[in-house]
Amino acid sequence: NMEAVMMPIIAIIGGCCSNVVALEFIVKRDSGAGHLITFCQFLVVAIEGLIKNVEYRPSSPSSANKKNKSQPSSKDGGGIGPFRLPQRKIPIYYYLAMVMMFFLVSIMNNQALAYNIGLPFHMIFRSSSLIANVLTGSLVFKKRYPWRQVLAVLTVTCGVFICTYASVPSSVLEQDKAKAEEDYFTWLKGIGLLMVALILSSILGLFQEVTYAKYGKNHHVESLFYSHILALPLFAVVSDQIIEHANIFQQSPVVYNIPVLWWWMIVNVFTQYVCIRGVFILTTRLSSLSCNLVLSIRKFASLLISIVYFQNPFTVAHWVGAIFVFVGTFLYSTSSISPSPSHPSLKPPTQHKRKKSQMKKH
């Protein structure tokens, strides 16, 4: 069904590119608003999911007791009084593990913008997840990668290295000693956050792959809801920063009785929701190859918007690095993974063959 595929693709490209515009406007006025942005995004998705998932089930005590006898409580979605959540298809402890990783990745990616990390470089660096995927895939799942994928990873690595060097603060390269040390260490903190987020993101992807292989992939509504609502209590750790930057938002110029930064936050949160919902739906309707290609096109479009519309600094070296990253991503997506010989699916089905030979004899 072409319509079923086109709708999430339009949501991803349109939502994510619009999200970049809103994020640029916010970051240029308050570069440390990462935690506040992440909290608002999680809160809106959690509330929307709560409205969609909560069911009203009024029942008498006797019927409730019968229900409890016939159905194990461990499989119940839980709730308060007659307001209940539907039965989960995936156990809660899987979601708790996903949430911890998803929360940390989101927090670190947004916080990195406060450490001299430009948005174009931010997008290119996050596109280099292939390196982390191959490393974790090889070490954790003992996967063997063909030469084409190894070449792709090396290409992406070269691209990231070129972009990283080109993004070193100018004061460091010009040996402006008064400012060089401070800028350099600030920038290194941002790079460190992006690297840790990249590794965690690849581990999360592999964990989701195992989970969906075991329980099925067609649970995007449930996954989206639990991955956001279970993360909300974790924001208590950064509540001071959230309040601090909420006050900065309040002091921004007022447009139609609302501070302008809150207007951009509304746009950012809405477009982020459209984008992430499109990604969750697309993963259930297309192969991983097709999803990777769609996401690569989206990232490239976002990069062009950030450079052209907002006139972010982007040198020839940045362009070369970006081309390396996207070409490497394309090479990786158009090749297939060769499972290791120890993989269960490669073991010879001896019993099946014996049955066939017996049938032939008869």
C-alpha cells in the first residue's frame, strides 16, 4: 500500500526538517536549553500516548476478582481504579532498559549543543552511527561484515574525522592563547557527549532489534508511549537546569502575549512528535535498508537547511566530510550482513532432512 508508506515518509522529512528550523531559532538564543527541549518533547509524547492508551473499565468487585483469576496480573497494563492501560505486548523490564538508554542519548545529544558544537556538525556526527553499530555488532552479536560494509565504515570514519578537524574552534587553530584553552576544552566536552551518545544509541538499536525479533515489530504505539512516559521521572536529575532555562524563555520578547521562545518550543515539540512517530511507523512497514535511505535523505535535507537558511559556517572541508559520511551510509545500506557461522540459523536441519529422506524411501 503506497499510501501507508508515503505518509510516514512525508512525516519524517517534513517533521524533522521543520524541527531543525525551530531548534536553530532556540539554540541561537539559548544554547543551553537542551534539557528543557528534551523534557518538553518527552512530556508531550507521554501525554498524547496516555490519552490514546488509557481505557475506562468500570467493574464490580466480583467481576474484578473473576478477571484476576482468569488473567495473570503480571500481563495487565496497570492503572488507577477503573482507568487501565491495555495489556502490554512487551514486558515492562525491556522498556525500562530501553528508556534508560533512550533518555541518556536524548539528553547528551541536546546538551552537546551547549559546548561550541554547531548544528551542522552535530547532524553529521550523529550520522556516523555506522561505526558504533559495526563495533557493537561485531563484539556483542559476533556478526561478520562483508568488505563493502567495512569500506563503508572506513569512509564514514574519514568523513567524521575531516568534519571534526574542520569544526575545531577557530581560536585554537589561530593560536589565540587567551581563548584557545577554554574553547578547546569546552569543545572536547561536546565531542565526548556526542561519542558516548553514539555508542549508547547503537547498543539501544541492537537491544531493540533483539526485543522486536522476540515479541514482534508491530507495537510502535506501545513502544513510543512507554519509552517516553517511563523517562519523565528521570528529568528530576536535571530539574534545576530545566527551571533555569524556562525562566530564560520567559524573558524573551513577547509575541501575541506569549514569549517568542515558547512559540518556537511549541513548533519544535510538535514537529519532533510528527517526525518520531513517522520513524516508529516506518520501521514496521519497510525494510531496514529503506528506512536507512529515508533517514539519510532527511538528514541531508536538514543539513542543507541549516547551512543555507541560517548561514552556519560550513567550509569546503565540511562538505568533503559530509559527502564521505553520506556515501558511506549509502554503501552500508546497499549491502547485506553475513551472519557468523555460529548463528543458529546456519546449523544444518538434520532432522528435517532425515524426515524428507524417509518420505522419499516410502
